[in-house]
Amino acid sequence: MNNTDWFSKETISGGLTRIYEPYVHKFFRANMYHVVGQDADLVIDFGMGLANLRSELHIPPGKPVLAVATHVHVDHAGSFHEFETRLGHEAEAAAFARMPDADTLADYFRTQPEALTKAPPMGTTPETYMMSPAPLTTILAENDIVDIGNARYKILHLPGHSPGSIGLLDEKTGTFFSGDAIYEGGLVDDLPGCDVEAYKTTMERMLQLDVRTVYGGHGAALGKTRLQEIAKAYLASKGL
């Protein structure tokens, strides 16, 4: 299999593409997003790193690229190291620099039956899989702004799924990249590093967000009503 065949792409609009890895186990089949900006391109999340992601984005030579990882888990930070300018939350800065299994959960991927349905371009097997360190060049915190010229994204710290989980919200258009804080599908709060109490606070915050379209770390896009349904269901499952 060549590099191009490894990825599937969905053009959402003229400036936004969703990318995913169809041959990766569903649990680890995360969304990656490429936003074409006026002054810089924005890439959000980086899959498993089993093929070269950057070469598939066809970014013009010399154009700045801002690479933002919503969190350090194995299915979101695999190709993070391919990008020169790397942004992530301060709570996971040390983990990005070393990519230890305890934080990335790469060991969980290695032990999954049928983790891959086809051999990736780099020839990696689940048993030999390793993540490349990707030290942050810019540390993000709540209310920081990522500006690409024609869009500005406010950073929201949304812990629970992981300590440094973040979302990016364009307050002008209501476009919200939520990472694994919320998405269509069963939310995960029982792995190492998860914090149910923090997740409940994040879900309460979700109910207050003024959003129009939510692009999650997994699954299809959501509207505001569906986001609120998921948040309310999560809180109800915890007795709230």
C-alpha cells in the first residue's frame, strides 16, 4: 500500500478537509482536520503516524502551518512530529516531548486484536509500533488564540478524557473542533489519565457553548442540539 491509499479524505468545504485512517481499528480511527487559512494553514490532530500525513496535505511550499494536537493520545498525535510548529496544552507538554505509553496509551493499541486491517506504508506492525516525540514549540492555555488570517480560534481547556484535552472555537462562525472532549459515539472516561469529575465539569460547560457545527475527534459532525444531547446524557449517566 502506498502513502496516499492509507488515508481517506472528505472535503467538507473549500477550506476544510477531514482525514482519517480507514484501516485502523475503529477505536483508534480518529479524525484529522486540515483548514486552509489566508496567512497559515491549520492542522488539527495527527492520527496514528503510520504513513506520512504532511505530504498528503499538499500545502504550498513556504506557507506557515500551525499543527495543533487536541491531546496526546496515540490516535491523535502519531504524525505530530512531522510539523515544525507544534501547539498543545501545557498540561501535556511533558508527554508530547517524550510520548510515554502511560500518557499516549500506545501500549493499548499494541495489544488490540485486529488493530490494523491492512499493512501500513511504513511496514509498522502493532507489536513494533512506537510514537515519535514531538516537543511543543508553543504551549497553549485557556483563551489563547490561534489565528490563521481569515479565522481565529479560541482555545478551550476541556479536561476529563485527558488532562490536556482542548477544543478550538471560532466564535464568529460557531465552528468548534472538540477533539475527544465530545463526539458522536461512546465517550471514553475509564482509561488511565481520565478524570470523571473533570469530565462532568467539561460537559456542563458544553451546554453553555454557542456553537453551530462541531467537528469531533471521532465520527460525524454534530450540530448544537446533538452536542447538548450528548452532554446531557453523559451527565445523567453520572447521576446529574
